[in-house]
Amino acid sequence: MIDRSNAKNVPPYELLHADDPAGRPLRVAHAYGIDYLRLRASTQKTMTISFAGDAGTAFRADVVLATGETYTVHSLVEGTPVAVESPDSYDEICIVVTRGEAGTGTYSLKIEEGE
């Protein structure tokens, strides 16, 4: 389960708001904000990604699989995980989370390795 920030990246542009420090709960901090979580897999085993968010927040989450200039997008709905077969064949796996106005914006992801 991933539910806390564990790294801080220097963005390619100046942010108007400070990043959450490592150890803080994952959250889309601002209404209509966007979080990008980038993964690089080193396994051929199927990866299952599940999303859970604060019940008072309207989230939209997607899993984006990138190979070269080709992207495929899979909607990530709470209670319906996305299975990624041969995850090591993708250049990047990105989880994109956006939120509506109400709520805390906190969420968690569960990433499991299958067979």
C-alpha cells in the first residue's frame, strides 16, 4: 500500500505552492489539482494497481502506459483494479490523479505483483 509521499522531485518549473514533505499522506492538495506518480517496473509478472480515495472527494484516476510515443490509458476506479501485463515492457507507467473541489484529496494506491 502506498499512502504517503516518499520522495521530493524538483519540478521543471516554479510552483506556486510548496510540495508536501516525505511522510505526509498522499493527496491532491488543491481543488482541480493533478498528481503524477511515475513507476518503472523491472518484472514481467502482471502488476495490479488499485485506487482508494477519501469518500468526500470526487477523484478521477487513470493508469497511462507509455512505449516510445505510444500511450494507452486505463481508467482506475475504486474497487476495479487495473492489471498491467508485462509491465517491464513499458518505458513508463504513470498514475494520474485529479480531484474535484470538495474533500481532503487524500488517497492511497495498492500495487501488487501477480503471477
